[in-house]
Amino acid sequence: MSVTQPRVRSDSGPFERHLREAIALNRERAPRYAQLSRGTSQRISTALIGAELALLPVARWFDAAARPYHAAGIPLLEDLFVPMSNAPAFEESRLMSAAAQVVSFRRPRAIRLRVRRAYREGSFTAAAEVLEDELALLAVEPETNCLLRHLLESAYRLALLAPTHVTQAQASGLRSPAPLLGRLLALHLWGLRAANALDRRALPLQRRGIAILAQDLPRIPPSS
């Protein structure tokens, strides 16, 4: 079954396109998960899609703010978002390893405070170091904490790329995009609590072989 193509506004930017691709994928997969789980997964799908829909106006604001940089050839947000077509293929059953049955959830507030402190003290480079540490801790349990990991991978990529984008903007005579990118980093950190909550809801289904979230998110490499 193919994923329904998202309806994208003609003037939509990278952030909005990414969200609409995610909405389309999750809408297509939601009834399939519901059938496998006898409806148990529906609350997860509804919450995830609802959050993505709610973020659309925010995404449009960021896209509009990034437009002058994109026009100057600086891929501020174009570099950040990975196509949802890179998400794993849907599998009706994907058993977790024995090691993944025991999960230690990270504390979103603690992560947020660590990254914020590092950002205040050393900007994006210091924040990237903390994010790298957090991702290393999650790497021990690669089959769980899926949505939390997704946000941290995106935040890490943002923090690594930001200094280059700031330098490019300065060379082009544009205002530094650091404040804008700082707000986007804060948005990622703000979403960690909700991501953690959905990961917790998804775990019982994942243990049953219903890989909701685990197969719905593309891996985000540190750089292209």
C-alpha cells in the first residue's frame, strides 16, 4: 500500500513540507496499526497527528523567517529536515530483541536543562556536545525511545550545522540566523516531554511486535 501524497501549499517551505509528509504517512498507517492492535494504537496515532497538525502554523512562521537565507542560497532549513520517504517500510510484525524488553526512559526535563545550559554557555557547539552524549546513552537501547531519539537527532543536526549557516549568512551580508536557529532548537527541546509520553504509550505495543513509532521515523544523520 502506498503512502497518500500530502497536499502541499505551493509556497510551503521545508518545515511545512516535512510535517505534511509526516501527517500523510501517519494517517496512512494509523488504521493498519489500529487493526493489528484492536484499536489500542489509535490514541497514539491521534495524538501524534494532532501534534503535527498543531505545529503547521509554527512551521510556516519558521519557513517565512528562513526565506531570505534560502533565497541567498543558504539552506538554513532545507539542510535540516530529512524526507519521510526515508522511514522504514511498514511491517505488520517486528519483534523486539530480548535486551530491548527492559527499557530505561530518559527524563525530558533533565535533557532540556542540560542542553539549554550548554547553549547559554557555549552556543550551538556546546549544545551539540550534550546532544551527542544523550544520543550515545539512547544508542544502548536502539529499539525504544523512538520519538525522543528522533527529536534529539534533529536537534543535534541543527546544532552541528548552525555555525556553518551563521558564517554563510555573514559572508552574504545577511543578519545572523543564530536567534532563529536558537528558537528552533528550543522548539525541539519543548517537544521532548510529549515525545517521551508517546514513547511510553507505544512500548507495550512494540513489545507485542507492533512497531508503531519504531518504523515510522527516518533516521536523521548528523550531516548530509
